[in-house]
Amino acid sequence: MSSDAKQTFKLAYSINEACEATSIGRTRMYELINSGDVQATRIGKRTLVIAASLHALVSGKAHGITSANDPPT
């Protein structure tokens, strides 16, 4: 890759891509979407998971999600 090439980042992922990127199963991904912990949008029949929402999920900043590093309450 040349040094002048721009790196592009995805704004959204398909359900399969989101599952692969996070190592979360499809059922759990849909649970997270339905609970509001992960944001998704529909375009036609396709469901797209918002990339920023996945980043928040894995960093432990998603609503209702606790990190393995968080002390027990």
C-alpha cells in the first residue's frame, strides 16, 4: 500500500460482520440490538450495525454492559 493511500473505515457492519468483528453470536447480537445496547438501522431488508456502537460495546461504554475490568457491585 502506498503512503498516499487513504485508509477508509466502515460506518456500519452487516449482522454477520458485526458478529465476526466482536466474536459475539447472532442471537446475542440481536439481543443487544433489541435491548438498545447496540445501535442498528434498517435499509430496505438489510440490518446494519453502527460501527461506533460496536466500539462502545467492546470498550465497555455501552449502556448496561459491564467490562471484565469493572469491579463487582
